[in-house]
Amino acid sequence: GELELPVGAWIHPNAMATGFYRFALDAPLRERLLANLRALDATERLLVVDNEWALLRAGVVRVADHIALLRALEGEDDRVVLGVIAEQLRWLAVHVVTALEEQAFRALVGQVFEPHLARLGWDPRPDEREDDRQLRPIAVRALGTLAAWPEVRREAAHRVAAHLGGDPQAPDLIGACIAVAAEAGDAELHARYLARYRDVAGREPQEERRFLSALPLFEDPVATEATLGALFGGAIRDQDLPAVFFDGFRNAPARAAYWRAFRERYRERVAPLEALVRHGAVSSLAQLTPPALAAEADAFLAALDEPESQEIVARTRESLRLGADAAGRMRGELAVALTPRG
């Protein structure tokens, strides 16, 4: 069908976000929608962000278009919308950003999340909204890892030291602090994390998950080898192997070490695992999007001769191809996208 719009009108093609479809707008309509985003409710803004991300991954729009959307959302205060934006920025950081764009990318992350940490502060208030309580760790983790703000990293490390020293920190925030401190942490801190994980394993599920999830985030090479040693030495349970590899493959400085270990120990350590765990580990290979690693991972998957794994192998190869293609396309566009338009 066709709809005639008045000159200069703007539209949001999925009112109340109830339709199960994607939409693409031409440049003038898109610009007018971005100028009127605050007229939409939070659910509709969330749909716009998700819709644009799908178009970007498919190559329908460019990185510059998505960055323009993020800048148009300045002042966004909905926790769910901001959480999705943080995950999209994390994907770009993992798969697209190179050293050439790092500073500009960090500045963009800061523009999005610094106002929220400034407003909320580090400590919860008795009367604050639940959404604010959940937004604080999103802002802290974005600023501490994606933007690498030194002051956020210092404060996170301080709070983790207090937590490990017997002064329990706010449960809503400490997970983000543990992750931030891990990324910049050394082998000594990693040893304390691993000891804490072992100490609470099976007794305190939330605390166990916080420290287990942080182990593959360390960029320090000695810490990386210690995580792999714990993984293959039995300190980390088999059921957690896929999650550790997933995050290890997303750790840019350490991903080659995780990939080497996975490839070399697959027959001995991964292949004998029950199908659900083994398939989870195999599917994590889709995170290896840098061209050389993607080619190696695809060749490895193509050579797997496990009949019961054929479907998961095919899906992982497709996900790897699509992710690598999208990341490669976006790398060529990112520098221009991060340059503010005059």
C-alpha cells in the first residue's frame, strides 16, 4: 500500500512497537524521525535502536547512520534502551574498533554514559528508583571497559579490593566493578579472583558467577594462561567451559591464546563432553571475526566429523561468516562515522 505524507512530516512505522517487522526509511524521513525521537515512548525508542542495529548488521544502513542515532538519543534515560545500546557498543568494541578509532570510540561511549554516572553517583540512595539501581552498573561497566576511564577503573578496583577484603559491596554494583577491574588487572588480581571463585563455588551462586564471568576478561597474558589452566585442569566445571570460551574469544588481546588452546585441546578436552556443553563451546567460535582467525575457525569447523554436531557446526559457520562480513564492512566505515558532522 501507499501512504501520502504532508511535506516535512515524520513517521515512526511501528506505533507502540507491536509489529513483527523491520523498516527502513530514506534519508529525509530518517533525519526527521531522529529529530523527533523524544516524542516516542521508551518501547518505541527501543524498537528504533534494535531495528537500526539489525539494518546495520545486514548492510542496509552504514555505521555513520547508527552513530547518528546514538547521538540523537542524547539524554536517553530509559534503563532498557541504554542497556541495549551498551551491548551494541560492546559488539563494536569487540569486533570492529581498531587502535586508530579507539580514542574517538571511547569518547562516544563517554558522551552516552557519563551523564548517568554523574547523576546517579556510585552509591545507591534509599529512595532511588529500581531502574536507576540497575542503570548504575551498566554505566560503570561501559565507562570502565568500553571507554577505559582511569577514574572509573580506579574506583572499581578500590571497591573490589574492599569486597575481597571482607567489606561486602552493594550487590547491584559489585559485578560491574569486578568486570572493570579484571580487564585492567594483573596476574596477582587474577589469582585472588580464582581463589574467591573456588571458595564460594557451590555455596554462593551469585558471587560464584561474578568471579567466574570475570576470569576470561583479563587481558594480562599470564592471567589468560591461568584461566586456561583452571579450565583444562578441572578448577572450572565442564558446564562453564562454553561461557569462558565465549568471553575469551571476545577478549581482543587474549582471543588468539583462547583459540590456540581450544584448537589444541579440542579432541582431548572438549569433544568428550556431553552434547549440550560441547555444542555450546563450538558455537562460541562465531566470535572469532578477525579475518585470519575467522578463516582458521571456519576450516576447523568444516573438518569436524561428528555426525551429531552437523547442525550446530552449520549454524556456527553461518554466524561466523555473517559476523565476520559485518565486522569487516563496519571497520571500513567506522573512522568516518566517529567524525562529528559539521
